[in-house]
Amino acid sequence: MQTLATLAALIVAAEHFYIMYLEICRIPGPQAARIFGLPEEFMRQKRVQVMFANQGLYNGFLAAGIIWAQFFAPQNASSQATLLFLGFVITAAVWGAATSNKGILLKQGLPALLAFLAVAVYA
């Protein structure tokens, strides 16, 4: 079951690396416009691109934290560190749902919550 917990955490990390890629590398573009539900002409604004790039960097930090916690943190701290970073993802999803798009709670919050529970129970 620990393998399940690890896999769930790594899925959340992969999702956030993908979000980082979209926000840093694919804005503006039709794929990002579709996924984020924003018009491409809006995404062509330099300030919007800068905001998305900054947001992408933060998503990358969340993913990197989960990877670090799973593979590089001291063994006696790995589970707690993973829970910390998954907690950050859950918090960001709740905030994003409250301030931006309710779908964030399902798309980002639910996988992180499931991974959090798996790590809390099995790791």
C-alpha cells in the first residue's frame, strides 16, 4: 500500500509539472486557452504572460517539493514532507476555487487530497 501512496503523490507532482509547462511555455496558445478557459487574445498580453509564468513557477515548486520529499528527504521525514507539500497543493486548490475557478478544486484539489490520505494512512 505504500507503493499506492507514493504513486498517488507522484501523480500530483506530474500534474503540477504539466501545469507549470502550460503556464510557462504554452501561453499564449490554443491548448492553454482551452484548458484555462481564457481567450487567446487575452493571453497575448505581456502582463498576463508574466502572471502565468510566475504562477507556473509556483506550480513547479510544489511538484519539485513532492519529488524531493519522496526521493531525497531523510527517510524519517519523507512522509511528513510529502504531506506538507500535498497540503500546500490542497490549500492552493481551495484558494483557486474560491477566487478563480471552482473546477480547480476537483482537478487539482481532489487528486492531492486522495494522495494526502493515502500517504497519511499507508506511508
